[in-house]
Amino acid sequence: MAAEAQRYREFKMPDVGEGLTEAEILKWLVRPGDTVTDGQVVVEVATAHAPAELPTPYDGEVR
């Protein structure tokens, strides 16, 4: 049986406004093996200005 090709996508921190390029992860809301959908909040972060919830831009399984 041929192995299926695995396709991975990198989840980079999106623009959270005001030119901020760094944030501290407060809490992951998903675990490896979880299925996620486009727009689902997957992580809570703290920036220099305020906490924020970040959604994933993908459908798929967390690895």
C-alpha cells in the first residue's frame, strides 16, 4: 500500500495590529491530533498591548 503524502502548513503569528511582531503564548487551545477548522481560535497570546486570541487560517489536523 502506498503511503499518503503528508501536507504540513506552518501556522505563523498573524498581524495583531500596531506593527507588533512578538507575543507570548499564554495557552494552546488545541493538542496534536485535534481537528481544526478555518477560523477556529487555537491559541491565546499576550502582546505588549493586550491579550489576543488567534484563529487558524486552515482546516486540518494539528501535528
